[in-house]
Amino acid sequence: MGKTDNYSHNHHCKCGKLICNSSIRCSWCDDLDRRDRVTGKNNPAFKKGLPHCIDCGKELSRYDAIRCAKCNYKYYSGKKSPNYNKPRSLKTRKLISKKAKIRLKNPRNNPMFGKRNFSAFKRMTLHNPMKKLKNRLRISKLAKIRLKNPKNCPNYIHGQGNFPYTLDFSKELKNKIRNRDKYKCQLCSKTQQKELKVNNRKLSIHHIDYNKDNCRKNNLIALCNKCNLKVNYNRDYWYAYFTYILEER
């Protein structure tokens, strides 16, 4: 008696597969039916689904859990924590460090694996003197190349800054201007004595119209070193300001 004798051409499973005369469904459909009967709500041990978080209502992954990880951290942080104000003993610290060393032998177990730690990177670059020096040298090299052409300098105006002063701009003339201005800076009212103590130099004499050839007394004014550097910027404003001061005298 052959194997085909137990099968009839008219006896098929729901899925269309040829089955034995004595069976109702094939093994595949039987497994599916059994799985449907046992899983989910059909399971006799079914507990109406997974529980939800008490605080936020999120579905949890375990039946014995009450809160999700976020709400649990919020609930037990601070004074509510069972370990609040209780420092760990030396034994527990050693045990934690041992376990961590074993775990971190594999670099993939490190939570920062594959991520760039920007805070550590900043510490390395900002507080490392060799990195600072390298950066400075690199910047200075680039600046030297760029400033070969003086027009690339941000303070460049007309290129007459390096021209020498005329013979009329003598020491006697400078002293007369200082004496006229009562040996005080006409911008911050700093005295010449303070300037000598701080910078070891006398008050500077500034050309109001920024023309070195014009050495008239109404074009000269006494300034300290700091203010003299300051008035090189925004020249139109300072020209109007100092001319107004001298006209009012």
C-alpha cells in the first residue's frame, strides 16, 4: 500500500494544500490556529495587556513595573532617593570599578562609542598650551601672507601712516600744545604724571585732520596713548568732535 493511498484528490486544507483523509488541516495551519488560541487575549494567563505608567500613562514593557524609566528617574531623584545623603562605601566603589573595567574592555559597551565628546575635545584644545601655540603660529603665518598687501589690513586708509613728520613738528611745538592743554588728555582728562607712571611716556600730540603736514596749533591737541590709538577709528566723528572743542575755547 503506497503513501498516496491515504490521500484523496478532493481532500484539501483551507490553504489549498493536499492533506490526509483523517486530518482536518495541514501542520502549518494547525500551528497558526494553536498560536492564535494561546497568544494574546485567548491565553488563560492574560492580564488585560501590559500595565501603563502611573504618571504619564505610557505602556510599559514589564508586568511588574509601575513607572517608565523617565518618570522613575524624576520620582526617585533628590531627597526621595533611597541613597540620598548616603555616600557609597569603599567596598561598593571598588566593586563598581571592577565591573566597569571588565565591561569596558569591549569599547562598544562604552555609551560614548561612535560619538564625539565635544566637552573633552574643548578641554584638550583650550587648556593644552601646545595646541594654543600651534594655533597661534598657524594664524600668524596666514596673517603674514595676507598682510603682504597693506590694503588687506583693516586699518588701512590711504597708506600715509608710515610717512615721516615734517620739521615743523618739533619738541618745542609739542611742549607748547601740552602746556596749552594744561598737561591733560582732552578726551579722558588723564594727567601727564599718570601717563609717565603707567606708560613711561609724555602725552601724545594728535593731528585733528590726520594730515602730518598740517602743524598749525588749531590742528593739534594733547591726548594720552590709549586715546590716541582710539581716535584712529571713526575719523570723521573725532575730527568734528575735536574741532568743536577748539572752537569753543
